[in-house]
Amino acid sequence: DPAVVICSDSQETAEDFRVEVQKIKPIDVGSYQLVIGGSGNIGALIDGQAEAIERNVKRWPAGLSEVEAQTRLEQILRSYNNRHVKDYPIADDMQPEYKVMDFLICARDKTNSQIYLWKTSATTIKAVGNYALVGWQAAAYYYHLKWLYRSELSKFRATLIGLQLLRSAQDNLYIGDPFHVIEVDRDGMRTWPAENILRRSFQQRRRKEKSAESFALSRS
């Protein structure tokens, strides 16, 4: 069955200050469940666009196809850009690209359990096939993710890959734990503490090691 795993850190940085926030969480909006994760340089614009998406999706009819939903999201992005992003003041020495935002948006139709995942950049949007990254220096970790990814991953293995990427990026000034994980499948959206998943991984690895030790002893 189709499923999506979304992993996030919990740090926001403003100048020299770091604060812990929950960047992703499941949201019930009308006929849909949503996860919205945004990245950019201006917090007010990121929060505003996330709220605009949530507000509009709440009015969507159930049963939209992926293409229909994507078209509606693109309209939201263009409208928000025209009304808020274009005229948002920035320093004279900054380029307009400073205001560009990237988002991951996952929607689950509560009436038919269809799951859709998109990545947006500025006013563009595309459906995500296998994997996607957004965030600070995301491009630097793209090939690492490509190397780790395998087709037909279990949700558990996909989660471990996501957490591994976050941990490898933790030396970055803008990435900090605790990490958050959301699993999306036909049954709904669930939030998991990253610590529980890492503990499960450690326990599985220890069981395999003990099994290998027992096998070696029986062969000796």
C-alpha cells in the first residue's frame, strides 16, 4: 500500500538565537488531513503561506484527483505570492530570490484514503515520486539520499534514512534535534518520537548480532 514518511528537525534560528519548534504535525482540515513543512528565510512569509494552504484546503470537496488538488494548490501559491511575497520589504542589497520558499505538502483524503505528496518552490509545484528534500542546503544532501534510497522501502526503513540524513546534517548551525516523524498511510497520519524509532532499530540490530553469535557457536 502507498505510504509517506516525513522527517523534520525542530530548530528555528534567528540571528544568534535558536529556538525549539514543532515544524510538522498532522492537521485535520475538512475532508482532508494535511502535513505542511516550509523552508525559507522569512518566517512571517512561511507561516502565512502555510496558514493560507490550510485555510483553503479546508474548503476543498472530497474526492479530488491528484491533478485537481495540485492545480488548486498552485492557485494558492500564485495568489499568496501576488498578495504578500512580491511587496514584502527586504534590504536593498538583497536579491528577490531571498524571499523564495520551498514546501513539502502531504494530503490524505479522509473519504477514500488517497495520499498525495508535492514539493513547491516559489509558485511552482510538482508531485513527489520517490523522495524529496526541503530546507537549509537541501541540495547538499540530495545525492546522499539518492544513494541510501531503495525501491519498495518499508516505512520503518524510510524513517531510518530520514533520521540518518538529519543526524548527518546536525553539525549545521540551522539543524537541531529533537527530530519529528510523521507516517502517512491509508489508515491515517501518525506522529512518532524519533527516539522510539532509533531505540527499535538498536534493538533489532542487537537481536541480529545475538542470532549471528548463536549461529557461529553452533557451527564451531
